[in-house]
Amino acid sequence: MALQKLRSPKIRRLSVVDQVSDSIKQSLLDQVWKEGDKLPSEGELAEYYGVNRLSVRMALQKLSTLGLIETRVGEGSFVAHFSVQPIFSELAPLYDNKEGRRDVEQLRNLLEGECTNIAIISSTEEDRQKLKDRLDEYNRLEAIYNDDIENQQKLHDVVQADFAFHYEIICMSHNKLYMDIYMMVQQLISSHIRHLIYTRVHRRKAAGLSLGSVDTMTEASHEAIYQSIINGDAEAGVTIMEMVKEMDAGDMVSQKALPILDEDNVGTMFEKLAVLGRDLLLETLPAYIAGEIKPVPQDASQVTFSPNISPEEERLDWNKPARDIFNQIRGMYPWPVAHTLLDGKRFKIYEADLAEGQGQAGHIIEKTKKSLVVATGQGAISLKTVQPAGKPRMAIADFLNGVGRNLEVGDAFGQ
């Protein structure tokens, strides 16, 4: 590699070794040399920088210690493959305590929360399908592990699947820096996931309990919450029950519910029910273990199960009453998102409000610079947040000032 490609040096008499080291390091960052490339010889570098060979040799030793270059006897110095993952792997045991796990959890919340927000707005159909595939794989491996919770290989597999699912969320942000940071701390996050899964499963086994509907955010039943919202249920809740072989068939230990408001959607209910389930479990366990609670058998005739959401359920039927459509949109937010057609192309509706008005179902009955009202089979809804085909998610005002500016009263959705 020609020396003229190096950054022009400004070597001072003070800390010559550090200055040479920093100059070469910056050139590595600028990719003057790439992984596997051979650096100029000590003599060539000494002549170029105007320093003695000993200073160059010490600078190269410093870079070798950092893992940036590799020195081979009789061959010279080469650009090494550098990764901070081994460093964090060594640090992982330092975070294997209550305070450390709290720190890792805060880091995860920061990265995953931000990337989830970005993904909701800008993810593609391909992104969401990859995420679903990751979730399906996690559920498959979790079921295998739950049948043999002492098997360390099965625990390892479910931890890796859990990490892959969350990393897919990071990837959906399409932010390379976020992805790199998440991979840098992979070992820390995987250790945190392993602790959560192992602790949760063994505590439930020790207590002989099963937390139906919601345990943590990852275990909340998306389908159950969805069904509660689209059915117009007044409230939703959690039940702590004893574990039996059949799914969610054990005797009930305790229950608690909270109201479903018009402002709620699946996302907000996830959060509310996760907290409700956590608090209820903390309240119940001491009394249950002390024998102060007598479990109540379930009435089999009253048991219902929430089916998986089908693609057909995601599409809006404008002939239904406004309340039903409003509930369906809320029950599909933030995922998988309700949709209709506009000019024969998929048109997603993330958020809407109930509105007054009548007209032919699916037809626009009111349009202003900031609002768009569509008639239903009974009543109307006002669109708030939408996503036209091939465009990002946007507020209705932005849509009406952009790709939807030519829409007129009387134009129809669903066609």
C-alpha cells in the first residue's frame, strides 16, 4: 500500500508513540487499509513519520494490543478482523447481578423501544414477515423447552430464538448504528434473556402456577386482546391459575380486570395488562404459598379461546357499523394493522375516530385540509393515521396535502 495514501502527519515531540499510533488508527478507520492488508514496514513508516523505528514498533505494539492489527514474525503487520463482541463477552459476568441486569434491561428498552417506534412507521411487508417467522420459531422452541426445562441445550436454543426475534426488531429500523450496537452487546443481552426465561419458568414450576393471558409483554396474548377490543368488551383482565396438562384449564387462584377505553388499542392494552399481571402475581404468590387462598375450579361451559388472526380479518368491511370498524382498527394497532383498498391498492388505516354522518358505505362524505370522513354501514369514521401503498405511515393532514390531494367527496374506499 503506497505511503502517500496515509493522512498527512503532524508529529510533535511529545508522545511520539501515541501520535503515530493515533495516525495509523485513523487511517484504519478511514479504510486506507482493509482487513487482511499488510501495513508498510517499520522502516517505511519511520521514514514517513520522521521518527525512529523504535517509536513505530511501540506504536504497532499498542495497536496490536487493541486488536486492530496482527504482527506475524518474519512477515510484518496486518490489519486484523476487529470485533468488540469478545470484549463484551468477558464483561458479561460483571452484569450478572441485580444492578447489572437492571442496566442491561434499560439499554434494551432504549434500543428496542426506539426501533419499535421506527418499525411501526417505516417497516415493509417483507420486514414484518421476517419478524413473524422469528416469532413462530421462538414459539416453537419455547414449547419444546417448556416440556423439558432442565435441558440446557433447549434453553440455549430458546434464548437464541428470543435474541433473534428482538434483533429483527432492531433490523426493522434500518439503522446500521443501532444494529451494530445491539450486536456488540449480544452476549450481555443474551445473558439477560437467559436469566429472564430461566427464572420465570422455574418460579412458576416451584409455585405450581400458570399466569393466563399475560405474564410479561412477550407472553401477552395478542389474539385475546384483539378479540376483546373488536368485540367491544368493556374490560379485559388476567387470571392466575394452577398449572395442569390442558391449556389454561387449571383452577383459578386470582383475577383482576381493567376497563377498555375508546383511546385504547392492542399496544396500550399490552402495557396495561403486563403491569396488572405482574402486580397481581406479586400480590397472590405469598398468600397462595401460605395456603390462604383456595383455588376455584373453572366452569368448562364458560371457557372460550381466542383464534389466531386471519388475513381476512385485517381487511375492513365498510358495510359494518362505525363502532365495529373503529374497534377493528384499534384491535389491529400497532400490528398487523387494518387495511382497505383505494384505487385497487392496499391502504392501511392505523388510527381513526368515530364521526357523525351518513352516506353510502365506504364513500367519502367530508373532506377538509386536515380531515377525511368515510361513511360506514351505520355512522362514519374519521381517519387519523394512514399509509398509502408504497408510502410511509403519515398523519391524515399530510396525506391530504400530498398523495391524497385529488380525493373528492363521493370517492370510495374498498374498491
